[in-house]
Amino acid sequence: MKTLRACVVVLALAAIMLTACAPAAMSTPTAVPSPTVAQAQTEPTATTSVAQPEGCLGSAETALVDLNCRKITIAVENAYPPFNYIATDTGQPGGWDYDVWREICTLLHCTPVFVEAAWDGLIQAISLGQYDVAADGITITEDRKQVVDFSDGYLQIQQRLLVRKGENRFDSLESFVANNNLILGTQIATTNYETAAKYLPETRIKGFEQFPFAVQALLSGDVDAVIMDEVIGLGYVGENADQLELIGPPISSDELGFAFPKGSDLVAPVNQAIAALKASGKLDEYNLKYFGPDFKQP
């Protein structure tokens, strides 16, 4: 997952498969095509509501658990496509998190209230109860479990290397590590950065505030590869197929979940909703829509 710092950015990245999914509005880097791009914010801990309550979804009669139109504040960064982003053509937020949480609230008869929040400090903010839940493609880890509760995992993902098209100096993380001249890019304060640090000294890792910046650095030759979650990498490749590709075997397999304050009464009903979305095939539909046909669960 990702982080953010003091800078208003709008990046140009790309629409993923059936939907335009990418971050929006950062002085658009010329090397990356510009459709939908996600927007960052000005302060690491600042939050800005990017959508009014969308109204109560579902009904008491059909709800798995009736939350009686309760407003659920859902923290998203809006800079992590295809999970969440701001579309440059409409200025509207969207992504996997938005669609899936609307489905969850339909099943639980609640009102989704999406709130933009920087990744940096988000886990702490959840632990303090500043939001009801954090989406944002969060990897479930033992360290994070110490401070927040997680839903059941909704997606199993793998970390991969994103490289410039035609890269022939290495074909795996192992061969990358063996070449001391190579620099690996990734986003700071993420599990991707943690993985990079397991294999490489800090001097060979270049951290960025957001993945779009890391990808721009890759395209400009400032780094030699970027380690990221495969579902995110597929989006960049989809819109830059002539410039980028994913190579090598999976580096790790991780499970994503929604994060809640400790003891939250939302965990059990959300788990019921996740199970129902899996059973109905609805979750697979959104995975196809946002991650494309090349995505397969590990």
C-alpha cells in the first residue's frame, strides 16, 4: 500500500480495462498517458470529504444485517488505482473500493460516506477511531493487527517487478539483486517497500510518495524496476503496453482486508457481506472490471 506527503499532485496514469482507473491530476508526467488519475492531498494527516453521503442503500427487508441507514465513514486515499482514484475527465471519485463498498452497504442497509485521507498515518487514524473503516488495498500483516482489526481477506495478491519494455539485464528479483548497479523504486511505508528492504540495502532502494512517481522514474530511467502489487502493475502495463511490462515470478503473496478500529461492531456484518459478494460472483465481476482478464488469484 501507499503513502503521501505535503504535495498536491495529479498524476497521469490510465484507465484499466473496462473502466478508466488511474490517479488524477498531478502535473501530468509526459511519459505516462493521461486518463483517470488519483489526487493526493496537502498534509499527511489531513482529510477532505470527497463525496457527500450517497444516501442509504438497500433495505431493512433484504439486509443481511440491518444497520438502519447508519453512516459509515470509509477512508480512501484516492491515489491508488484501480482501488480508488479521481477521474480527470469528470473530477469524480471512483474505483474498486467505491463500487464494492456500495455493494456492502446495499447488503447491510447503510450509508457509505467516502472520505479522502492520506495513506501516511492512516492505520494510526483508524486505530484512534477517526474513521469507521479504511479501504485502500491494505495488506493484512501481524504488526497492523496489533493496532487495528481486519475484515476477512477479500483479495489475494502478489508482488511483482514492473520494468521498461524489453529489459534484458535481469529477469527476476534474484538477478536484480545480484547486479549492484541497479536501483529499485517503490512507494514508502508500504509492504512493497518492506519486501524490497528484505532483499536490498537502503542505498539501492528509492522511495516515492506515490506509485505514479515511481513509475515515472522508471520510464525516465531514474530507477531500473519498481516493485508493486500485481493488480496495480497490470493497470500501468495496460495503458503503457509499448513501454512497460511485468517480469519474473511472484515475489510474495499477500492478503488484503478492510481495517477497523479495535473492537468495531462493523467487522462481523462486513464479513457477512464479503462472503455474500464472493458467493454471488459479484466480487469476481468487480475484479474483472478493475483488474482485467489477466488477473488471477494466487
